[in-house]
Amino acid sequence: GDSVTQTEGQVTVSESKSLIINCTYSATSIGYPNLFWYVRYPGEGLQLLLKVITAGQKGSSRGFEATYNKEATSFHLQKASVQESDSAVYYCALGMATGGNNKLTFGQGTVLSVIP
Amino acid sequence: AQTIHQWPVAEIKAVGSPLSLGCTIKGKSSPNLYWYWQATGGTLQQLFYSITVGQVESVVQLNLSASRPKDDQFILSTEKLLLSHSGFYLCAWSQDWGGAEQFFGPGTRLTVL
């Protein structure tokens, strides 16, 4: 089946430094995968951060960027300068529409802690 | 604007007892609905999906069932809880099924003792 791998379970970064959270995927289902980053801030629900539906395209939101790299099967999340308010859990997800189901397959999540 | 509400916020239940979790979506007609589950330390995984009232498909077999009695309501239930049912349950909706993004509710934390 489809799978998503986030290699870092926890990342600690100092404020104003750059960030990269790695995400690779394997799409075995027939179709065209969409890629998403979701975020859960402390005390809040899971919310969409950004999405990309076309290979080669880049999505961006709140200073975060991610490029859909079909050749490398990657969708890494990057930010040039993090803020303390970015501390949260980030989930990479693969979306596939198969057999009437719009299924999201999630990575295990990366806890980001930004040190002031 | 669409809102999604889940109830209860948290539950502590005994092994073997019944369970019913609910989800309501307001402001969106005929949404696709989903249940996801995350065990403690585990990954979010889809359990059920529904594209219309009265029709629910199972994705993962965990001795749970789901129903969609109304267009805006999705229910997750079981007659007998297992310890392995503990975790965080999320309801979600999407505009359609073509790989569209899903919007999640606040979740229900279930502890089975």
C-alpha cells in the first residue's frame, strides 16, 4: 500500500534559523497523488498547512514551502527563518483517490520545538 | 463557513463496554466524511469513509463500525471495546473524492481501561 516516511520524530531549532523536515512517499495505488502538510499547534486541531497537486510545483503558506518532487518521491517542508510560534507537530500526507475513497496516508509526524 | 464538531471531547471506558463517538458538519451539503484513528505513538490511519447518507465503507478492520444517519452526521461505534481501541479519533470532511484536502475536527481522546 501507500506509505509516507518522516525521518525525524523530533526537531529542535533556534529562533530565526532555517528548518527542513524530510518527507518521502511511496504511492503504489494507481492514480495521481496529491501531497499535503498538516500541522497541529498546541491545544488546537489538525489543520492544513499547504498542498500541492501537480508534480514539480511548489506550495507555500505562512513562510513554509514544499516542492512535489516526483523523481525523488519527496515533499520536504522548509522554512528560512522559524519563529517560536511555529512550534507544533507537522504531518506529511499523501492523498490518493481510489475506488471512491479519498484516502490520506500520513507520516508519523515531526515535533518541532523552536527555542527562543 | 463550515464547522466540524466532535463529541465527546474525551472518554474513559472499560474493556467490553460499548462506545459511540459522533461528528457533525455544518455549513456544507453532501460532504464526503471520514474517520481516522491514531494510537498513542502511532500514525493517523483512515478507518472509514462515506460519500453519501446511509453508505459507509470500511478501510481498516478494527472491530469498529460506522454509520451516516444524516447528511451532516457520522457515528463511530462498537458494542465491545478492546484495550487496543485507545487513542485519538478524528472526523474529517472533504469537498469531493478527487484527492481534495480534508478538514479535520478537534478529535476525541479515548482511553480504554
